[in-house]
Amino acid sequence: MMRRADSSRPHGFTLIEMLAVVALLGLIASVAVVALARADRGGAMQSARWGLMNLDAQARIAARTQGCAAIIRVLDDGSRLAANLAIAPEGAWSASLALPHGTAIRFIGGQETGGPSLDGLYIDRAGRSADATIEIAGQSGQSEQWLLHGLTGRFTRIDFEGGV
């Protein structure tokens, strides 16, 4: 008959091993939280940009189909945009966009990155506008600038040196 060998070492983890695992999990969690926070800030600015592009496209289509100029205005210190036809009967096309929390948009005249703010973007009845620089600012102070090509409605990112 065989006897079982008694082990003098107990089964399980030591306190040091448990503390090491908890410390590693804490480190991994803190890195993940920082990465997710950065992604969220960029996501809000990206969402604001896509919303503006969509609103601009809608306004250009409405101006062409209705044969009337359209206006996109910045409201509430840049946190909201409204678009409507300039001279239109009651119930005519209009749209608005509430930007993600902590983001703001500002229209700047022409291709100047430091120029004065415009109160709106005017689109003629053929669906064209003047070129404009658009600044999208995030809550963390981060911002990006885009050049809106008025003839085509295409957006191009402006780099930090002012180039396209």
C-alpha cells in the first residue's frame, strides 16, 4: 500500500504574490483610463467636425434645390449651429446641430488663421460660399483648424504652420 507524502508547504498564493498582482492590475487600469480619456476628447472634436460637414452639405443642397441662399450661424458661444434659408416661406428647410459637450466651433474669414470671427457662413443659391477657416476647439484647450473650400464644400485640415 502506498502512502501519501505529506507536503509541508500549504497550497495557495502568498500575500506578496497577491500584492504584486493587484499592483500590476492597477498599473494596467491607470494606463487604460488615460488612453480612453484621450480617445474620448478626440472623439468629441471629430463628432463636431462630422456634424458641421453634414450640416454644410445639407445647407448647400437646400440652397440649390430651393434656389435661395442659406446661412449657417454659430450660436451659444460656438456650442450650437443653426442653418436655414435666407429668404424662405414659413416651414421652409432649417436644421440645427448641438455640438458635443466641451466643444465649440468658430468661423474665420478666408484662409487667415488669426483673422476675425465671422457670425456665419453664407451659401449662395448655387450652393457656393466664400472660403473660410473653421476652428474646432475641445474642452482640454486642444483645437484644430480646417479650411472650407467654398466652391466645392470640401474640408482640408490646416497644419500648425498654416499650410494645407
